[in-house]
Amino acid sequence: MDLVGMIPSFGGFLGTIAAFVVALSVIVAIHEYGHYIVGRWCGIHAEVFSLGFGPVLFSRVDKRGTKWQFALLPFGGYVKFLGDADAASGKDPDAITGLSDADRKRTMHGADLWRRAAAVAAGPAFNFILSIIVFAGIFMFLGTSGDKPVIGKVANLPGNEEIFEPGDQLLSVGGVPTPDLATFYTVARETEPAESVEYVVERDGKELAFESVFPFPPVLGQLSARSPAMAVGMEVGDVIVSLDGKPVYALSEVQKAAQDGAGAPMDLEVWRDGEIYNVTLSPLSRDLPTDDGFETRWLIGFSGGPFFETPKETLGIGNALLGGVQQTWFVATSSLSGMYHMITGAISSCNIQGPIGIAQTSGDMASQGLQEFIWFIAVLSTAVGLLNLFPIPVLDGGHLVFHAYEAVTGRPPSDRALQVLMAGGLALLLSLMLFALSNDLFCP
């Protein structure tokens, strides 16, 4: 049962909030558990493990003396270690004064340097580990496409005859051989859009020729969160019949028209389960990553693929984990590249999303199904882990900078310096949050 996909049935706004809270709670819980468990392994005592802030709704104290609690505002969490003055791990001199040497070793401010650094770094590390495990699990249990253009499920298209069968292997498209899936994609992209194309398939050892739809028909295979397509209620599986009154045979025709129109409204006639409806879309400008950096494109918010799905091939645990690492690395490096290009002015700062934007994206991804929502959680977990490594006081990266300073100089920064730096870091962080929130409210 697609439990996450049921969220929108409670209403658009409530569904969005519910999806956001679920995604954030999972990521925060993993992040804070990383701090907690590594701190515990290092002999540092955690006094409080909290999911949420504000008034406590439920709590219990375990046998180690740690208070586990759920608080009213489910938009974050924290671990308060012995000797901490607050959730940001500021030092509480009164709590440390008078402690024995053994007890001081159990505080975040009296333990050996490497133990403190390990406990701090564990939060972001656990976010990355979560992402790797989720990506690997999807590759291992749900699989990826094989390397042959073998037909599995055929797209539901108006007037499309059932001429292909599961297991058919495409030998050629428009007279051009397609020995593997990569070649099929290349040939299909180079084929001019047309009402029909000739295919040769191998079935039960025989070669058969057919005339059928364009290889990449105008079928919506995936919707982008917070896009014009989602805003007007388009769904995966919708077929675009015409654009501004002209027949459409390939999804690329719609995408090209969006680029050429540079934001001009587009009138689409759409087929869904035997019914025709009409929508008007206005493409939005977005900066997308490329091999050389970023490029600005006009997007409607959907993508497609071939007229068929290839049978999935599950990966072994080794290859799945490798794929998980590679996908996590891709998300992290793409995020860093995007930040760099925003700082240099190469792309718009509107690419930064705040809490409203992330909440809307959470709801949109949840509405597309459980797999898409879980994938989004993994992507967001990588982003949260990366953000926490920034060298900003109050963030984990800031604390690691303090530890590095202590390792080099042989002494930690003074209490006064820490107070000033933490206050400055908090002000900077709040400024960034307000900037991101303004993007949510005012950017298109």
C-alpha cells in the first residue's frame, strides 16, 4: 500500500505539511542519533535527545540517564550533552565547575579532543550514510534498467495498437540498428519526430517489423516538484495530443517550444484515460547543472522517456552500495557547484529554497508515490549533511573548526571568543534562513 501517496487525500495544505514533517523528522532523527550514539561510544553522556522544540509532549528517561522526548514543534531536534548550556552545545561553566576529572571526561567540553570531534562529525556522517543506504536499497530491491533495449511494459497511448509484447528486443529504429539500450537512446534522439516510425524486433528467434509511435512519445513519465505542470494538475501518464492547435508526436517538441517561447504561455490538449482536457502552461526559468557548470532553461516541469519500460535488473549488494555512494556524491557535488555559481552570480540566487519551498517539494514528491518520496528524503539528507559541515559557528562545521584550532594551538578558543562567534554564527544562519524564505515568497 502506498501510504505516503495517500497523504494528499487529507488536503493539499495538510498533505504538504505532513510530508514535510515526515521527511524532516526522519533526517533530523538520523542526524541527531549520529551525534548521540558516537558520543556514547566515546564516553560522552547525553542528557537529552529531543525531536522537535518547545513544550515537551512525551518523554522518558532510559537506564543511562538520557531523557528521550518529543516536543511540540516538529521542525528540528537536538542532543544536549552533559556540560552543554543549550541545544547548540554552548559551554555551561556552572554545570562543569565542581565536577571530578572522571565526570568532566563525560562532558562535551572535557572529553579528549578526538572524542568530541568524532561526536560532532557523526551527525553529518549519518546523513550521508542514510542517503547511501536509501539509494543502494532502491538499486538493490527495485532495480535499474538493463543494457539491452528489451520491451517490458508499453505506454498507454490513444489509438496505440498492442503490437509489441513483453520480451521483444528492438533490433532497429527507423532502419538504424540498436544493439544496446544506449544506442537506442542515441538513435531515438536523432530521429525526427513523426506520427509513426518503423521498428524491427526479435521475438522468439524471429525478426518482425512494425510501424508504431515515435520512440519518445509525448507521454509524461515524471513530474518536477513545484512546477507549472503540477500546478495545473497534470499527472504521470498524461499524453500531450497538441500544442497551440498543432499535433504533437514527441515530447521534445513541447520542450523545444518552451525554450523558443522563453516563458510565453502554451496551450496544450492532453489525453488521459480516454478523456481530453486542455491546460495553459507558462514555462519558468530555471538553472540546471551541466558538465561545464549550469545553464538557464525554460521548463514546464515534466520529462518522459521511450514508449516502453525495460525490465528491471536488481543489483547485488556491492554494486548497489557503489551506486549509492556515487549518487550521494553526485548530489553533494551538484549542490556545491550550484552554491558556487550563485555566489559568483552565474545563476540566480532564487535556486535557494527555504522552508516553504522544501515543504512544497516534499508534498509534490509524496503525491507521486512512495519511491519518489523516499528518494527525495535521501537527496535532502545529503543536503542537510552538507549544510551542517559549513564552517559556521552553531553548525557542526563550526564546532569542527574550533576543534581544529584547538588541535593546532593546544588550547580551545576562550569562552568569550566562543560566545561572540556563536552569536555571530546564529545571526548569519538566521539571515540565510530569512533570505531563503524571501525566495520562497517572491521568486517565481
